[in-house]
Amino acid sequence: MPQTISLLLEVLIANQLSIVIGGQTGVGKTELQKYLLSLIPPNSRVVVIDNVQELTYNSANAKIDLNCWQVNSHIYQASFQELIRNALRSNPDWLVIAESRGKEMLDVLNAVMTGHPVITTIHAQSAETIPNRMVRMILMNGHETIYSEALNDINEHFRYFVFLEKNVSSSGKISRYLSIILEYDSETGHLNPIYQKVGQKDKYGKPSTFLLSLINQSSKAIEIAKGFTI
């Protein structure tokens, strides 16, 4: 991961901005989620909801108030949806959902819309399809939900969609990498790539006015600006 992007992710976490990590199986979504978890400021109250506790054992998490709740699909009170609802009652600074797979996406969206930043992962074919896939998960609830309104809520409240990929060389060596970061610009209503890996080159797009203001307020503004040439 380029240093510019590492610093940018620090800015997003410092400002409590929700992030969705997408990709297919085995691209490193959980590892990136662990990294983002390590960036959360000390003493923050964090609730992690996981079905296999992959995010629990990380020494970097010792500085935060970490509460890990394990999903049990056989017990209603321990379902993804119920655990998310109960987590909100404890008013966490961050809610980390190991992987969003289905109708619990409605509760994830409600969490973000009530001021609780979320980090979650999702299985997706491309970065551009992540928001639409999230809407389809919400529609699984069977409520009378207007597709366009749900999509707008997702874009407005998540804003940052990170996509991971992997390459397998002819010798069988696997390399995992951050392929693209999309930012939703509320001024234009568009999803724009602010970073993209093109071959061996790192290509940077123009951040929104909103993100630029956050970068400029950061102590790492100069280092980040070198990558974005802003």
C-alpha cells in the first residue's frame, strides 16, 4: 500500500468516516479491516461483530476499549441483526462488522445514519458494484424500500469504498493489493476514483472539496499532498 494511501486512511479514521471494503474471497479484506482497526484512536469504544472472531486477537487493539461479540445463527438474540441493534444501545465510537452478507445491511445503514461510524467488508465483483450490492441486501428485508433512496443513503453515509484484488503469477505466487478507492462526492452526486492501481503505477484522482478540507487539517497534509499533487 502506498504511503499516501496509508496516511489517507488515517485521516478517514481520525474523522470517523465509515468505510466499506470490497473484493472477492481471499484478497485480504479481513487484514485491511484489522489495519483500520489499529488506526482507531486510543480509548475509543469499539464493538466488533464477527462470526469467527478473526478480528479479536490483535495486539494493536490493546489501546482501545474493544468489545467482541460473536454471531450464532442458531440463536436469534445472537444474530447479526440483533447484535448490531444491541451494540447501538451501548453507544460505541466505532462499529466493526466483520462481513455484511444479507439483510443485516439495513441495520448497518441505520447505525451509520444515527452517527455511528462503521467499518465492514462485503463480497463484490468490482468497486463500482458495492453500493448497489448493499442496496440489494437491504431489499432482502422485504420492507417497502425505494431502491434509489436506499442507494442515495448508502452513498451519502458511507462515502468511501475500498476494493482489493489479487494476482497469481505463473509460478503460483499470490500478490494481494488495494486496487481502487472510490469516494462519493455529495456535491456532484458521483462516485469518483481517488486512487487506482494501474499495472505497476499508482494513479491518484481529485478528492472532493470535503475530503480536501480534512486532508488540509491533518498533520500529515504535506505528505498526503505529494501523492495527490494538491
